[in-house]
Amino acid sequence: MRNTHTIDATGKSLGRLATNIADLLRGKTKVGFAPYKDDGDFVVVENISKIAITGKKKKQKIYFHFTGFIGGMKEMTMEKLIEKKGVGEVLKKAVSGMLPKNKLKPGMLKRLTIK
């Protein structure tokens, strides 16, 4: 049975919040956890605009994307990503990187709601 967890992001660090969310989405907090099962819960994150991004990450952290074409490596700083898509996209990318790289990942990310 899936539960719904509501998390308030006010003043919380980006990475620590992302690890908590990834554990809940994966189902690691449940007694019957198994790596091959998708038994995670729903997670709703509120007040995402008040999240704490520490240090110089906004200017120094770079996200890469490869288009598939020759010379198609694109890069974007965290500052530009926040400007373009909002802080929610940064949190989504952080959580996505902490989930398993297999067929279960898209289903887990669908259960994440960022407000």
C-alpha cells in the first residue's frame, strides 16, 4: 500500500532533501524492501522556492546533456536552469540521480510532485 508524504522544503539543504525523497520513492523505509520491487510511496514537496542552496553551487554546478549529434554536448549552470525551469527542476534532477538506473526509475519519478 502506498502512502503520501508531504515534505516542507523551507530552509532544507538540496542534497539532504533529495536523499530523503529518493528513499521514500524507492521504498527503503518499508519493512519488505527489495531492490527489484517498486513499493515506494508518493511524495509531495511544498515551498520549493525556499530551499537552501549552499556555497557557490548556483554559479559552479554544471548540468550536461548530450544531443546525440557530433559536437552536441550541451551544458547549463544551475543558475540558468533555475532561471529557465525553476528550482523544482534542480530538485528533480538531484532525486533522479539518486534512483536506480533501470526500468523502475520513470515510475518512481512520476510519484514525485513538486509545488
